[in-house]
Amino acid sequence: MKTYDAIVVGAGHNGLTNAAFLAKAGLDVVCVEKNDYIGGAAVSRNLYKDWWYSNCSYVCSLLRPEIYRALELHKHGLQLTPFGGSVTFMENGDYYGSYQDTEVSYREMARFSRYDADAYKTYSADTMRQCRFIRDFLLSTAPDPTSFKPSDIKELIRIGGKFLDMGEDRMYDTIRFWTMSVAEYLDEYFETDVIKAAFSGSGIIGTALGIHSPGTAYVLLHHYMGEVDGNVGSWGFARGGMGAVSNSIAGAFQAAGGELRTEAGVDQIIVKNGKVTGVALENGDEISAPVVVSAMDVKRTFLTCMDKNDLPASFHKRVENFKIRGSSGKLNIALDGLPTFPALPEGSSLYHGDMHFIDSMERMERAYDDWKDGTWSKDPYVDMLIPTLSDPTMAPPGKHFMSCFVQYCPYQVEGRAWTSEEKDAFGKSVIDQIAKYSPDFKDLILHAEIRTPQDIEAEIGITEGNIFHGELTMDQLLFNRPIPGYAQYRGPVGGLYMCGSSTHPGGGVMAAPGANAAREILSDLKRPNTVPENFGDD
Ligand SMILES: Cc1cc2nc3c(=O)[nH]c(=O)nc-3n(C[C@H](O)[C@H](O)[C@H](O)COP(=O)(O)OP(=O)(O)OC[C@H]3O[C@@H](n4cnc5c(N)ncnc54)[C@H](O)[C@@H]3O)c2cc1C
């Protein structure tokens, strides 16, 4: 039987990134994937006629440009196009629009409050300062403050230096920012309810927290710290859907000599004498390698695919306690034409951006109350986009694909599995929400894929369908992600590594966990590093 240098488990974009950098260093690598397609949550799927759905992730910003360049993803077909603007429809028939043009945006905000329009500059500068602080750590391993390793001490000094450089007031602000709620953060700048509601959405996407929960200001940052074409905070589409990201990374991996095996689900990671020796597949086959890298989430890796007896008891307990809660659903809709939103002027650029349908902070929090009660939000927060307005490759001419990301949608309904009636009712709540502002929308629906966290878990294997592979709260970030003492991508068993979104710097289509883990593995194997170091900001 052939023995590989490394097996990477899971062909999501992080597993593929990890595999690509290992293969570029000359390692003989196989990446095994349980599904008959690759991409995990960064995938384009053809589920209805000639429509391609980005059926999990739908927009791109976090993907590190250093990785894009190092893997030459443009040569493997990846094209990212920025989109801009967003709109929040109001119950009184008005709307609040946010535009790429700063003058237009200022005037729109001033229509509601000149105070808010003036405050936006400060808000933007303060938030961007936090972005620049954190962005520097995305493509590096989080230092362990309890270690005396020279590399950790050096990195701790570097972080400390950056922190001190911020100046006294901003140091206070930074600590507050990392721990406060998005509602409190926005209250410090703005007075208008709809403007706060519009901005607060980025603080709750993907979390099982509400706008008033501590830690959600950081989640907002997580959604602002990416870039498209060098514009920090911008979001874009991958032409052909988010699968184009994974496919291009797979192209780079295969070009470097890597082997990709689909329909090769891992049943067990095999450990002998405290070291991994390979994996046993669900079909009974075994693959051998002295290095196994898991791109699955931390619970699936250690609680499902490993024997408890191979792990230290305290570590196992920590994994059990890791917070990874399902809170988001998704609808992917094929449309016979473009729905109209009569509140908007004809031909408005706002059709090209995100659309939202909750206009007050009270309604945002109430949506979370439903989740706490074990049910889906009856007045849901929906982040809706029509990607085909920017990328016509995803639907036939004249037709459209609509992507609806939904907060909140629980993993279980009142503590038990979803019934098909409940799933339909969840889908209806989202469709009704949009139809309130678009009278022709319902008649244009040709097909709708309704996805609860349970469906997402069943398809991609993410525990509870949590989009980030674990909450992005302070207790689970940096040197605490995923488990204190194990934040440097190494597992508790020799030769075992982690490279999925449960590791630093967390979820989103960023590719940083996969790349950072590859750097550590290559260092352990004393191979030349193929992973870019942080290029830093301008
Ligand atoms: C509904 C939804 C919407 C999102 N929207 C966005 C967005 O718009 N923008 C954004 O940046 N991020 C978004 N995210 C988050 C982002 O997509 C994920 O954080 C990211 O894609 C996770 O990548 P990963 O490679 O770490 O893991 P995954 O994509 O989860 O990949 C893990 C892979 O492992 C495979 N696997 C699991 N178990 C096994 C096994 N036993 N054997 C073999 N293979 C196995 C899975 O099939 C999967 O391919 C969204 C996520 C979801 C679910």
C-alpha cells in the first residue's frame, strides 16, 4: 500500500489551501473529501436546470490576497468582482440606502440625521483602525502567551508593540471594542434607528448571539476586515459562484502534483503509539501517512473521527465545551426574471447590493428572541443579494439567482429534529418578508432550496451548520482558538494537525487557517516554507 507524506481530510477551501502549500513544498499529498464534489461551504451547485447556486457562502472579501497571489488563483480561473451598496427597506415605505459614492452616502444619511452623517467619518475611521490592527495577525500563527518559545515571545512583543503604538485612548477603545455588543458600539456614534439596524447586521451574521450580546462588535469587524482589489471592507462576487474559489485552489493543488479523492469520507483517524499513521475511510479502505491534517471542524475531528482513548481527557472535555451553535439558514432561489422593489427609484444601483428588511434595533433583537425560544425568526433578518445582476453566468439569460442568508434559524426546533412542514414554514417566513417589499417576487419563483443548519451539517459536516466552525467570541479567538494550548494547528497526537475554520483566525472564505497550518507543518518537517508571510497593509 502506498504511503503519502500527508493526508488532508476535507476538500473545503481551507483543506485545499493547506494541501496546495504542502504539495508546493514537494510533499506527496492526498486530499480526501466525503462528498462527490469539492468546496465544502465555498461551492457552486447546479441543483435546478441551468442555475448555479452559491448554496452556502455567497460573497467574498476575506480571502487573503497574499494567498491568491502565491497560489496564482487567477491562472486557475478565479475572478473576483466587487459589488457595493446596500439597502434597508422600512415598514413606512421609505428605505435607507448605502452607496459606494461617499458624497451620495453622506446625503442619504443626512436625509435621516445630519448628526449621523457627520458621525459616519469617525465611525469609519475608528472601525478601520481596529481592522488594520487585526489584519496584521491573520496570516500568522497566534502566539501562545504561556510558552517560552522564542517565536512566541517575538510575536507577543510585536503585538504588544502594535498595541502600544495605538496610543492610550485607543488602547482602551480596543479592549472595549473586542468585548462590547454591536448595539453599544453603534450607540456611541449614531442616533437613527434604521441606520443602526442597517449596520448591526454584520455583528450577528453567523453567530448565535443578538445585537445586544457582548462580543458582537468583534463579529462586525470580522465582516469588515477583508478586501477586494485592495479596498479594505469591500465585498465581491466570485464569477461562477463561490465554488470558483475552491475550484481554483484545487487547480493550484493539482498543478503542484496533489491528488484529490472525492467520495472518500473519513471514518477514523488512526493512531498508533501516540502518533497518527493514516485514516480509515467509510468504505473500509485505509490510507497511510505520518501526517494527517483535519480541515473538519474541531468537534467533528475529535469527537466523531477519533477514538476518545487516543486523546488526553482534559483536551476531549475542552472540545466538548467548544461553542459551535447553529443559528443561520439559507434560501437559494431561481427566478424567472428580476423582481421589482417599488420603494426604490427605477434602475437604482441599490439592486446590485445587499438588501435587508428589518428597520429597527428592536426588531433585530426580537429576531434573536425567537432563536432563544428554539424556533426560527418569524420576522427574520435576511441578507439578500441577486448575484446574477453582476455575474450572468449563474443563470440563463434574463433569469436570476437570489441568495438569502437568514438569521436566525436554530439547529433544532424546540430541541428536536426539523419536520418538513417546519422547514417549509421557515422558507415561507423568508419569502413573505421579501414579498412585503416586492409585490411581483413570489410569482417569479421557479425553485427554492431551503436550508436549515441541520441540512448544512448533513451536507458539509459542519457541526450544527455553524458557518464559522465555532463562535467568534473572545474566549474562542487567537491563542484560545480552538482550544487553549492547541492554537498553533497541532493536535494532541504526534503528526496530527488542524487547518479548518475552527482554528485561528476563524471562519469565512479566508484560506488563512489552511495556509497558517501549512507553514507550521512545513516547519516541523524542516521543509522550505511555501506560505506567504503577512505583507501587511499600506
Ligand atoms: C450558509 C453559509 C453562508 C456563508 N456565507 C459566507 C459568505 O458569504 N462569505 C464568507 O466569507 N463566508 C461565508 N460562510 C462561511 C464560510 O463559507 C466557511 O467558514 C468556510 O467556507 C469554511 O471553510 P473550511 O474549509 O474551513 O471548512 P468547510 O467548508 O466546512 O470544509 C470542510 C470539508 O470537509 C468535508 N468533510 C467533513 N467531514 C468529512 C469526513 N469525515 N471525511 C472527509 N471529508 C469530510 C466536508 O464535506 C467539507 O468539504 C458561510 C457559510 C455557510 C454555511
